[in-house]
Amino acid sequence: MLKAVEGVFKKGKIELKEPIQIEEGTPVIVIFTYDSQSIDLADRRISQEQAADLRWRLSSFADDWDRPEMDSYDAL
């Protein structure tokens, strides 16, 4: 099961924006977002859970996307 919860990284720790009931020691995946623009998921007909699943599925591509030489594709 996937559960998406927003938070903020402060002083080396992640502060969640809402309380969550989860068992101590449960593994998590943390994805840092750097873009300040917000995406309206409802406008794209996608739920928070679907977005989290999509981010997780695409995370294996992150190393390639983040390479400096890939910046040239942004201009296209």
C-alpha cells in the first residue's frame, strides 16, 4: 500500500504536514521536490495515491533525467 503525505525538510529532518498513523520502523520512500510550481492533480484527473505511485515508478529514471547534458532537451 502507498500513502502520500506532504512534508517539509528542516534541520535534517522531515516534518509531516499532517499526522499519520503508521507502525514504527515502516520503510518509506522520500522524494524531494524542487519546483515551487504546484500541479493541480484533480485537473489532470489523478489522485494523490496515483501520483505517488507514478513518482515511485519513474524514480528509476531520475539519475538520467538529472544529468547536466539532459538540460538541452528542456529547450525543446
